[in-house]
Amino acid sequence: MTEKKQHKDEGNEKKEDVAKNVTEHKDKKIEEKKEEKKQEEEKVKDVAIVRSFSSRISPKNSFAICDMIRGRNPDKAIQMLEEVIKHKRVVEMRNREIPHRKGKGISAGRYPELASKEFINLLKQLKANASVNGIENPVITLAKADIGSRPFKRGGRKAKRTSVYMEVRDKSKLTRKKK
């Protein structure tokens, strides 16, 4: 009887050893996968993007604001747009059939307040995306506005909508193309 119990105990020990080895092997694989994921996460993105689809702002104003902020730091762009809201700075709108403004060197322009507020919100998001992606000296490399959907309003009129796309890259990594 005792021999049978010993034999069963030995079999149980072998099963337990095999089970421990299997769990240790699985744990090692899981740790390796976690290390691989950490290495993948350490890759730094060089672009931060923000998009806005069918925003309730005028395309004409959006085109002009995009021209104004392109090539600038997001902080500087936010400061410029806040000045537009306070009527201290004019957004130039050349070739858009708009009257001239007072001041030296300003041909035609307006103070698009609603569009400026919308762009300030987008620029704040863009700045946050840049900090998350590890971009130290962000510069707006691409700012473009496109005409969005035109839903009907009351009386059969169509509403103005604009889709905006902006990109930020690190200033030190930018290279200028020689002509």
C-alpha cells in the first residue's frame, strides 16, 4: 500500500514540476512581449496633427488665418489670434474683395473673431499633441482649410462650413530645400 502511495506522490510531484515549468515559460514570454512593446513605445513621433471637420466658420476667414499662422510657433500663433479678437491686429485678406484697413503696409483685411476663437482651440490641441509626441520646438509646417459640407439652414440658405488640417514638426529637424 505504501508503495502505491509513494508512486502516486511521485507522479503528482512530476505533474506539479511540469505545471511550474509551463507557467514560468509563459511568464518569460509575457515579459519579453512587454519589453518589446516598451521599445516600440519609446519611438518618438516627429509630427503632431490636429483636424477639424465641418467647423462652423467661414472658409474665406479660415484661408486667411491659415496663411497668417503657417511657419509660426503655436504659442506665437495663439497670441496673434488673441490680438485679432481684441481688434489690435488685422488678418490680411488679399485678393478677396475686401476693403483696405488703416495702417502702414496693410492692404485689405478683417477681424474674424469666430474663426479666431475656433483656431485658438485647435492650436491648443495641436500644442498638447506636440508635447505628448515629444516635439520640443514646434513649428506649424502645414495649415490648410478646405470647404466642408454645406447643410441647409432656414429659408433654403446654405450654411458655411470649413474643414481644417494642421501639422507641427520640430524646428531643429526641418531642412530647407534649396532651389
